[in-house]
Amino acid sequence: MKKENRPSLDEYFMLIAFGGSKRSTCLRRRVGAVIVIDKHPISTGYNGSPQKTEHCSQKGCLRQKLGIPSGEKSEMCRGAHAEQNAINFAAQYGISVKGATLYVTNTPCSHCAKSIINSGIVQVIFDGDYPDKIGMDLLKEAEIKLIKYSGIAPEEYFKKY
């Protein structure tokens, strides 16, 4: 049987997450997320300012101006994270994420971890690391299944296919 020349489902959903990260208006880190139920994406998100507010790329970044390291004092950031946006957009349209898998381009921060746990998401597949250990600790404590993405990187995918 001939191998199919297409990405696996994990690769496909991570490609969507990485594609979403390209929409980010954050000046410091671009993150994308996609929520999946029964092999179907139901919501996506990327990090950036809330709806109807100026983008960080327009207004600037207070954390950057003050030299605050990544992963610290996130309450000073005007942006919402990709995971938060994906969960919030699903909620805005009445779509339950209970039992879902979240694909995200970085490990979730502590704020996003709380939203993931309370929304009913049961699994997180992530790629890069975010310097907020508390987020991963919370997810482990809540018994959220955590999987480090080991598939093909987006730039390699486009070379391969």
C-alpha cells in the first residue's frame, strides 16, 4: 500500500496552529492555537489585543518598554493569549470545548492553564516552551494529558510536500 503524501492529523492541526500564529500582533512572541473535537477543528486563536482595541503592533508593548522578561508579570500585557482566544471564541458562539484537544505552538502559561482546565479540555499538544512552569504544573495536577509535539516542523512540511 502506497504511503499517503499528506500530513498526519497531528501535523495538520499543528500546521493550523502555526498558521494562526502568523496573525499575531504581539511584538515579543507569536503563538497560535486550535481546539479539536473528533478530528475536527472547532476554534482557533492567536495572541493579540482584545477585539475593538488597538493592536500591540500599533500601540506598543509596555512589558517590552520596561524590559520585563518573557513569562513574567503577564498582567501588564494588553494582549490575550492564543489559548484564551480559542476558548473565548468557541464560547462566544456557544461551542462546548469539553473533551477537546488543544494544539498550541508553545506550552500554556498559568493563566491559560486555568482556562484550559476549567473549560473541560482534556489534552494539550504543544510545540515550544514558555517560561512559566506553573502552567504546566497546574495542567499535570489536573491530569490534563500533555504531549510534546514531535511531528514535522511547518517550514519542513512545505519543503517535504
